[in-house]
Amino acid sequence: MNNSGRVQIITTGGTIASLPRENGDVIATLNGDEFIRRMGVNGNIEISESVKIGSFGFNYETLRDVALDVVNALSSPEVVGVVVTHGTDTMEETAFYLSITTSHIKKPVILTGAQLDASYMASDGANNLRDAICAAQVPALGEGGALISFAGFLYNAREVTKIDTTAIEAFESLNWGPIGRIDKDDVWISRRLSTKTSMKIAVPSSVALIRLAVGMTGEEVRKMAQGYPGVVLQAFGRGNAHPSVSDEVRRLVENGVPVIVTSRCMRGSVRPVYGNGGGKDLERAGAWFAGDLSGEKARVLLGLMISNQIHCDEMIKILGEYSHP
Ligand code: ASP
């Protein structure tokens, strides 16, 4: 590996660091030198542990703590970039959180992991880690926030999603495709990413994420939104809902609870188009539209904006930036 600048590897657990126990449970186990030895990577790297859990066990405090570790590593002048090893289940949310909170430091932050645990002879972890270390040394990848490197592809945190429970090509950006590829030691970038407003590292406020399904009315939305300081709706298609939902949205907004509309669809943007309960009515009721941002990521963004006490007008501006590439 052509490794000049130092890369800090921050481990958090996940399948890449997991081994099966005697009872068959696969548990995050490896850290430090043992992790490095098993992955077979070398060069100018340093390793530290943030947490050692499956990413399904992350909470918002974990996101904050990982971000603090990332910023701490990036602030060292010798470190050219950081690799975060992570479970695949919620990697896209951590990547997005890191994008928002660490992108003011113009050095690459690359997340990676594995679909096969470390007991497999042919685990994908070693290749993924090797690729991520290569990417972390490319200064141009420090310009647009954190990235996920997986199965040879590089993805923008805002766009990427886990699309497969077991396949080695676990991630996709269904709207925009990968932003680059890694071919041995060569990193090819097809698209530059824009810099967006960054925010202070904070524990996001917990906001309601409500996925609509046929038969769900304003009454369900009212119950599910109860007590939350913000709501993200994963609405139908273009951003539509049962006609009774718009009354509930109006009530929430009048009470100072921001409501963001995203889509259940995996591809395409929301936009106010339809009346009679469609997006036009949700917009009239005061909801904001999140473009092609997923519901899960809109939840992170809204939670961070609330905990950072960002003013309503500024929230609309920031949401606008993150709603499109
Ligand atoms: N399947 C997951 C992984 O790839 C488990 C987790 O998210 O930690 O690591």
C-alpha cells in the first residue's frame, strides 16, 4: 500500500470486528493490534477504539462520542484522514451525522465495515478496510463531508443507503450512484461534493419518524407524534398522505413543532404536487419538504438543528442545502 500520510483508524465494532461465540452469537470482539493483524493492513496507520458494539446498538450519545473522537484525530497535524470501522446497519446515519458535524475540517473521513464476520476466510472486511485507508489519504475527499467506502465504491453520506441484508455490495446511492471507485491503490472520483453548513457536535433531540401506510390517518400521526419536539413523515410517493394528516400537521406546526416530509420511496424527491391530502396540503399546513433526503437522515438533521437551537428560518435554509446534492 502506497501509504505516506498517517491514517487514524477508529474502531466501533460491527461485523468487521465480530467473531462467533460458542453459542453461535456473532459479537463485536476484535480491537487494536488483533484487529489490524486479522485485517492484514499495514503502513502509516494508528488505531484507537471508540466503542465496540453492533451498530444496531448505537444511540445518539454514541454518535456524539464517535464524532468527538473523529475531530480529535483530525486535529492532529500528522493525521491526513480518518477511517471509522462500523457496523453496516446504521453506518449511513453515522456517516451523515459526521458529515454535518465534522465537515468544517477539510480532511477525509471514510466509514467502512463488512458483511461477513472476521471468522470467514473470505471476509470482505480486509479489502474494505484497505480501500478505506487508500481513500483517507486523498485530500480531495476531505472537501464534502464523510463518505462510505464499500465493495470498491465510494458513496456520499447524504445519499447512501444499505440496500441488502447479506450481499457483499451492501450499499447503493439509488438516486446518484457512487461518487468514486477504488481500484487497488487508485482512487477515482467522478463527482465533487458541495460543502454544506456544518453544525456543532451535539446529542440530537429525539424527533418522531413516522412511516405512513395505507389506513394511517391524522389520528395515528397525532398519537405517534405526541411529546416530540419535531416530526419527520415518511409519506407516500411524492410526499402525500391521507387527507386527515394535513390537519394534524397544521396543529403541530402551530404548536411550534417542525414537520419534515420525506418519502417511503427509495428513489426520487418529494415535492408538493397533489391536492386533497397530497403534498400541496401538507405544504399549506406548514410542513417542509426534504427533497431526496431519506427519512432516517432527515431525522438526524432535524434532531441536530433542534439541539443546536437553530432558528426556524435558518432551519429551512439548512434543510434546503441537505435536500439535494
Ligand atoms: N450487520 C451489521 C454489520 O455489518 C451489524 C452491525 O450493524 O453492527 O456490522
